[in-house]
Amino acid sequence: MQFDFSARQLITRLIFWLSVSSFVGYLIGHVWAAMTLVSVSLLIWHYLHLNKLVTWLWNSKSLSPPMAEGGWGRIYDGLYHLIRKHRNKQKALNERIRRFRDGAEALPDAALVLSNDLTILWGNKKAQNLIGIQWPGDVGQRIDNLIRFPEFAKYLEAGNFESPCNVPSPLDAEKQLELRMMAYGSDQVLFLARDISKVHRLEEMRRDFVANVSHELKTPLTVVRGYVEMIQLAENDFSPQWLKAFSTIEGQVSRMDRLVEQLLVLSKVEVNSDVENSDIVNMPEMLGQLIEDSQWLNVDKKHEITFDIAPDIAMLGSDTELKSACSNLLSNAIGYTPENGKIHVSWQYDGERAKFSVTDNGPGIKAVDVARLTERFYRVDKSRSRDTGGSGLGLAIVKHVVSHHHGELVIKSDWGKGSEFSIYFPNEVISSLKN
């Protein structure tokens, strides 16, 4: 119920009572005494209700206000209405909080709400089971004080939370966790931890299987190649049809051998995820050797290959892995560029980073395929890959090598115009050959 009350009404009522008291005092001959008595009575009446109001607000557990008439009754009713409204809002807010917590508890992941300075504000029960963080016992603790792994410390220091961070569980070293962080509201961070132990074990089994099978294939392939080469040497003992068949066998064995070699390299770079970047790799010398070795690949296609190699930029890292990555990019350009094409190989500074790039004027790659090029066995044109001996593993190897050296692989391609494959290496892994 709406109630309008103004200072004018208050003054009007006060004047009314004073007028009545003065009139009665005039009739009995005591005007000031009557006015004083009425004023004191009004003051006492207001103070009594003020005392009731204070007692109700601070000491009473009852929601119902004291009974009163007139203006005080309206005040009590107004306060009662505001309290009921506030309690309804509080009840609705509590219901929302309950639903949020029920939803958070239903998540299969450990969930924490952090402040911008990474202190813990809230967590679900899964956080206690997976990472040993309890709520509310650990409220106010920094997350990096409770999850103490070098990988996680580097992840926080880098500040790039687009990709997850994988660490062992603080409670069980056999468990592997995937940690993710994302903005939550305007001034908070949502932290999620997921148990990926099964996926991790399956990935290890896959790598072991590929590595073991590839290793086991090496011996029979070597035997078959040896017998085929021995037969080809005795070409006078066989008809042209058999010689053609043996030549086909030799070509397929060679292709199979290259595939096995790349599988072994891929298995190795996947396992060796932490490269000790302490060895200085003479990149100009290594690239010069690669360019010289690649000339035999260019015998049939006769590409125009140009080079721009800075003589003083070296790298800290794995010579074998860097050689494999650069070799794959160069051989891909030679293999997929049509005859008499143009290929440019560059190793130069690009700002504070070093950039290795291979540019060609080949057929290019459609935008829909660019994002999938680094997947294992993914080939844009399967028939063309068979013709050129491609396995779909080269760029997967490049991706892992680049990751080990904290670099970035950038692929730019215009359909029908050509492609540029570039690797950017950060300043911390760059060295100098100058004395």
C-alpha cells in the first residue's frame, strides 16, 4: 500500500494539536500550561514508538512489527514491506547460489574460482579429490602455492591460457591432469582441472605401438630391399616383365622405408617433449648441408631454388630435430610444386625473433585444409601424395619440433598462387655465431 507523507502534513498536525491545546488553555485560563502539556505528551508518545522501533529492529526475532496508529503505523508497515522484499530477494539469491553450486558440484572436473591475483575464493568437492584443495579451508591461498610444478609455474608466467597445461596430480603421481584457466566475470578467473589419465595412457600406448611396429618393420624391409637389389643386378636372368615387377617392388619398399623412418622420428619427437636447449646449433651450416642434399630431389622437377641465409644466427636446441623440421618443409616444397617452379628458402631476423621460411609458387592450399595440415596422416590431395611419396607425417613432426623449441609455425597459402611455411623462434633460443 502506497503512503504519502510530507513535512507539510507533519507541520499541519503539529499546528492542529497546538491550536487545540491553546484553545482549551484559553478556556481554563492556562494557555501556556496546556500547550506545554500537549507538547510533552506528543514528545513522550513519539519517543515510546521510537523505542519500540529500535527494540523491534535490533532485539526482536519477530518479523511482525509493533502495533501502532497514525504515522508510526505507516512507518512500521513500510519497514515491514521493505524487510519482506529484502528477504524475498535474499531467498532468490540464495536459490541462485544453490543452483550454481549444485551445477559446479555436478561437473566432472575440479573447479576453482580465483581472484585476479590467483587467490582461491571458492572450490567444489572434485578439487579436493583431484588436486587436494579444500574449500573453505584453503580460501585466500594462492593457487601456485598449492600446485607446485615447474610446468604450471611456466604456464602462469607465460600468461597464455588458450592451451591447457598438463601436470601430474599432487595427490597421485600416476594421475595426469589437464589444467585450464579462463576469465570469469570482470575480476575473477575460473580454474578447471580434468583427469586425463586414461587418455594419457592411451596416447602412450599408441606411441609405443607405432614405435615398436615401425622398429619391427625395419628388418623385413631391409631383407626385401636386399633381395630385390640382388635380383636387379642379375637382370640378364629375367624377362623385362619380371624386371619391371622388381622395379615396382623396389619403389614401394623405398616408400615404405621412408614411412617407417618418419614414424620413428615422429615417435621420438613426441616422447622427447622437453628439449634441453643447451647445445648451439650452427643453423647456416646445417641449412647449407640441407640445401646441398636436396639438390637430388630437384633433378627431375628442375625448380629455381633461391636462398637468403643469415651467416651469424645460431640456435639453442636439438640439431637432429631442427634438421628434421627444416628438411621436411624444404622437401614438401620441392615435392608439391609443379616442374620449373620457384622456391625461396630464408633464415633471417624478424624483429626480435628468428624466422625460417620456405616459400613456393605451387598450387597453394585451401583455407579449410590449412588448419589440419599438422595432423598425423592428413593429406590435402591423397592421390598427389601417393605420386610424390608423401606420408602425411612431415608437418606433424615439424609441429612437435617447433613446440619443443618454444617456436610458432605459421602457414600462409593462397589457393592457386603458392604457399609460405614459416617457423618463428623466440629470442631466448637464439644465439649468435659472431666472435
